[in-house]
Amino acid sequence: MVRERRGNKPSPEAIISIIGPGMNVVGDCETEGSIRIEGSITGSVRAGKAVVVGEDAWVKGDISTQDAVVSGKVTGTIVAASRLEVKATSQIEGDVHARRLQLEEGGVLNGTVNMGTASKATAIAGGENPRG
């Protein structure tokens, strides 16, 4: 018999969701915690804590989070309220809004980069429209 343990439930921010290799998601993904993408997503990705895009992954949509690490392909706007790390194997086609940015040699970023405006990045990450 399995007993349900009360009080041992992890907080939503501590949970890591995974889109595995070979998995294709069509639609928006949203979590309060972190998401690791190794497959592909056609739709927006929103995570309260972090988004990690693996080397063979492809996101065709916008990403909004606190911290992001991109090693694969992203076609869309990336908003990282705190930090964006662009790895050497990454290919980003779209605008970037981040408080801090680390771009490794070899990484491709085609789009407008907006940095240092934490309030704007935070507003976008929170789902507000930056244009009014």
C-alpha cells in the first residue's frame, strides 16, 4: 500500500520540465520552474526560473524567463529578465532583451540586442506589453 506523504511536495519553482530528444510540441509551454528543451517546440515558452535549449533543440516561438542558456536554434524573441547565455553552437534569429548577456565565440545571433533595461525585460518576462 502506498501512503501519500503530506508536506514533502516540491514547490513549483523547484520542478524541472523536460522536452526530450525527438519530442515535438506544438503549442505554448508554461511553468513556474525551469524547462529543458532537447526536442522542438513550435509555440512560446515561458518559465518562471530558467529555460535551457539543448544543442539539437529548436524553439520556433518566443522565450520568456529569468535565466536562459541557448545551445540550439531559436527563431523568435528571447526575454531573459536576469541573464542570457548564448553558447557557441547556438543560432538565434530574433530580438533579445536581457539584463546580462554572455555570447560565446561561434554563436550566431541575428536580431536586435537590448541590455541593461531590467525594468523592460522584467515587464516583458512578466507578460506585459513593452509597447504600451
